[in-house]
Amino acid sequence: MRFEKGNKIGSATRFGPDWSGERCGARTKAGTPCQRPAVKKTGRCTRHGGKSTGPRTEEGRARIAAAQTTHGRLTKEKRAEARQRAQVGREIRAELRDIEREAIAGGLLARDWREMFEPKPDK
């Protein structure tokens, strides 16, 4: 295509139907091949996997994981610790319920003992 007076310059002239470069060619949702320009290394455009291949070594994967970890609350170890703490809390609450039942049955604690600690409504 020759640039003459009145020609439009933009993506239509760079990657239009007469463009001689390599196209992506990946199948789109419409079922047609993608017409975007391909990245040289992979032969696909940036939308269809041509930009990055991802880390290939264990060191690279660890580096990416470290870069993506912002606070560490969601790591496997932290989740396991949280589950353990929750289990301990459930066991303690179950034990307290048993102690309360035994104290009420033995006459050491009144059945309505919790009502004594409720806040009184303002008038």
C-alpha cells in the first residue's frame, strides 16, 4: 500500500487485509482464525498465549509465587494453622458446655445464670 494524500493512517493500514506479516491464527469464539499480528517467538498474538510461556524451572516458579504472595494469610501452612486453631476452639467450647451441664445438674449453677449478665434495657 502506498501512502498518498488522503490515506488513513492507523491499525487498518498496518494490519489490514494486505498486510504481509504473520497472523495469530488461533480459533476465536466465532470459529474464525484470529487476525491479530503474531508474536515472533510463539506464533500467537498476546491475547492467545503469545506473550509469556511462564516459569519453567522450580526456581522460576518459586520466584513468581514469592512475588504474588502479598501477606501470606492464604498459604497452605497458614490455612492448616487456622484449621487447627478452629478445632481447638471447638473442643474448648464443647468442654465448657459439658462443665456447664454438670454444674447445673449438680445444683452449683442456676439454669438462668446467663440472664444475670445480660444488659438491662434503658428506659
